[in-house]
Amino acid sequence: MKALVFCAALATVAVAPAFAEDLVARQGDDSVRLSDAACKSELVLSRIEPGMATEFRAASAVFQGQRFQACWRMMGNAAYLMYEDGDQGVIPANELKPDLTA
């Protein structure tokens, strides 16, 4: 199951809805990359309530060497993710860092 929840103390770090670079969260070899681009994965969007689809942004993840597409949106102080296979995940905002590798 990819319901990746990074264990960390809650912080008051806020992630703005628009950002210039991707945000990344890592745990060992696993990672999740959040983009500000609109989610375009039809497979993921089919799992989201139609009226909420415009709130979701594009994301990708690598879990145990496998790549997955996802869509995400901020919910409170965390990013909520829906993956192409129906799994869901939550990442606290304080675990998201600007991608410095691009």
C-alpha cells in the first residue's frame, strides 16, 4: 500500500497553492513529487468527485522502485494524494521541500 504518511511533528508551515518549482517529500528510496500543473491523469480523475477535479494538481511517486501517477490538493496543513490505483496518501506540509535536483 502506498498510503505514504511521513511521520513528523506538525508544524505551522504553509504551502501556497501556487509555487514555481515542484515540491518533493522523501522517505528512504521512496519519494513523492507535487507539481503546480493541473492534474491530467484520466485514471486518477475518474476516482475524484467530478466537481472537485479542478482542485487537484499533478503528482508522481516512486514506491519500492515502481512509478505511479497521482493527483493532489492541500487539505489543512497536509497534501492529500489520490493514486492511479485508488490508494490514497497524506503528507504533512512540513515534509514537502522544493526540488533542488531539477
